[in-house]
Amino acid sequence: MPGRSAGGSPASLDLERLIGDARRRLPRSHKALLEQIGVQDAVVNRWPDGVQAFYETLKATPPTAGDLANALAVWLPDVRVVAYNGDLLSHALDVHDLDQASVQRAVDNIAWHEYGHALSATRASSTTKRDGPRLLGLLPPGLRAAIDYPGGYRQMQVFDEVIANVYALVIGRAVQSGDYRMPSFLHPDVCDAFKAVVPWPPDAR
Ligand SMILES: [Zn+2]
């Protein structure tokens, strides 16, 4: 049946359009920054092989299958691509009682988190990044619980993870409610670290 998979499940979500909408609604200056960094979005359907294929012509080492396992999306600094796990996302978002707005909100959150990675990875110094574990300890419990450290992340990855989570949070408030203030529940040191990497509040909204 056209537009339907063999299993009879609904046609796969238009992930490209949902991701495009997430990016389009960013503040203008942040869109420009992502352009400047050269961030591209790519929905990858053979995971993890499709991600590792980006590295075929590069000397850089691709992430391992273990690194990529169960990831909904990943920022690939060497190729400046945000790769979205097409099959896993379609599966996760193909829930009958999930309305269009909820699907968009889920994709927004994933894309904005990865853009936070792209900004942090390209704009934070390695000295700054050493501060990751301390900043993690200053996050409110809910945000802290989203970052599996020590465990899933190495010490030098924690800073980017903190920035990515804070970016998705503050961009969400800005886009959805027009609220450009840093949330009062974030520690001043976290806000300072964030603002050192991400221009905030963004100009030319
Ligand atoms: Zn992350």
C-alpha cells in the first residue's frame, strides 16, 4: 500500500519537515551561528552503519556502534552533522494518541539539544570543558538525572552535555513562551558557563 510499510503501520513521520521546523523557529542569530559552523541535519535510516559511513572519506575515527546504540540523535563534530536515528525516532514517535504538537515538541527537544552540542563543541575551550563535572553537580536534580555521569559519559563530555540540556531548556522557553530570561532555578555559575558559549539573550529575535 503506498505510504504504508509492509507491517501496516502508518507512513513514516516526515522527520525532515519536523526537524526543519525545529531549526526554523530558532532565534535568527542562532540560525546564523549554526550556518556559520556549517551544521547540517541528516536523517539516517541504517543505524549505526549510516552514521559511520559519514567517516569513510575522513581520517577521523567514527563513533563505535556501542557509542551510537539507542541514540535518538548524535552530533558528529568531524563532519558537522546532526544525525537523527530515523528508524528509532519513527518507532518512538509513532504512537497513536500522540498528537502533531506533541510529536513536534519531541523533535524540537532532540534537535535543540543537538544544536546545543554543536555550539558547545565549537565555542567552548578545553579549559572551560574541564569544569563540566562541577557544573553538573550544580544542576537541579531533574536536569542532572538526564546526564549519566559517571557512567555513560567521559569527564570531558560532561560540559557539552550540560550546555546541550540547558540550551534545549532555555530555547524551549524562548520559542514556546517568548521568555528569554535564564530560569531562576539554574545556578549562576551554570548560567555564566552557558552564556560564555551561547550568546544569550540572542539578538535579532
Ligand atoms: Zn547530548
